[in-house]
Amino acid sequence: MKKIMVCIKRVVDYNVRVRVKPDNSGMMLDGVKMSVNPFDEIALEEALRIKERGTNVEIVAVSIGVAETQQQLRTALAMGADRAILVQTDSAVEPLTAAQTFLAVAKKENPDLILLGKQAIDDDANQTGQMLAALWERPQATYASKLAIADGKATVTREVDAGLETIEVDLPAVVTVDLRLNEPRYVKLPDIMKAKKKPLDVTSLESLGVFAQAWLKTVKTEPPAQRQKGIIVKDVAELVDVLKKKGLI
């Protein structure tokens, strides 16, 4: 295996409590801390571990988004990626457009493996990896909690409703990762300084022959309903009585 492509998305940091705009037209993002999507960070960590196990492989981090997305790609480079590619656009990118964009990059890069998170924490769509594999006409393995590469094949343990399932796919392939695959490394200051010297190429959707198309229209954004205040009961009998009054049993 010579090359791994890791797809990364810029999202609101998971520690940030986002707020809805007063007019309910979307989320308030001005001045909000942005980070690498946690699932994609796990995908990158796995690529780095594959390389550290003695495989002479190049790791390319790819992202789609505004110019500021370079910050998240620099984080990927600081973690250990060899180079990065930003497909810059100010348009909102839906899963299908993202998959088409990653496909166009993959055709130029010819990776042996594409890794990405099973979903992004902003839209929770869980679609891009599957769409990419279908468009690329290559095997896919989703929800990976364990990954092994050998003899031109990827052996993936994936989490399913019934427990764990182990499958084997031929490379090149697309693998989407779950939380339990690994724990990403901490980025140190010397690595951040080294990342500034690593190549980060910027291209556009148009140059890749991709055009962003909106299939979805957000009509209204609302915060979650406020939870009702809980009550404390003395014993099981009182609990049953309360549940009966609420019509729950």
C-alpha cells in the first residue's frame, strides 16, 4: 500500500454549546471555535498508526470548505499527515457533493485506501462514505472499530446492532470509522511548527469538475425543547402511582 487518503470536515468544536439565531434561520457561528470532526480525527489517527507499523505509505488529508478550513488541515499535518488538499468553496456542501468531490480527488491521487469518519457531528448525515464508495465503484466497510491491512485486503471489525461483525474487502476501498477504533494523539507544539512547512494545496470545486447543488432546504432551525423538571419519589409504590397519573402505564 502506497497511499491513504483521509477525508476531513471542519465542524463546530464538540465542546461548544451552539445557539440558534434569533430569526431561527440557522446556528450562530460567528466567533465559534471550529475543529476537525472527531470521527475524521480518529480516521487520521488510524492512518498514522498504519504508517507507523512499518508501512511506507503517504497520508494525504483532504477537506472541502471555506479558506479558514486550512486551520483544520494544518492540525492534520501537525498530527502527522504528509500533505493536505483543500477544495475551497463558500457554498454549503451536502453529502453527495462531498462524495463527488472526494471522488474527483481520488481519481487524481489514486489512493489504496480512503478513510473518513462514519458521520460529521454537525449534520449527523452518515452518507458521504457510502456515496463515495458507490461512485468510486469500490468496496466499503462502515462503522469500523478495528482495522487490519495485509496482502492487498482490509479486515474490518464493524459494530452492528447484533454485536460485532468482521468482514474482508479488497483494496482500494472506503472505510468509515467509529469512536472505539482508537484515541487520537495529542498535537505538540514542535509538530505544529513542522506542519507549517508541509505542502497544503488549494483547489476549487470547478477545477475538479464538481458543482455544488442544494438538494435540501432548511426551512427553520429550533433549539431542543426544554426538559421538564424531574421529581423524587419515596418508593416504588409512589413511582407507579405517578406513572399511572401521567398515563405512562
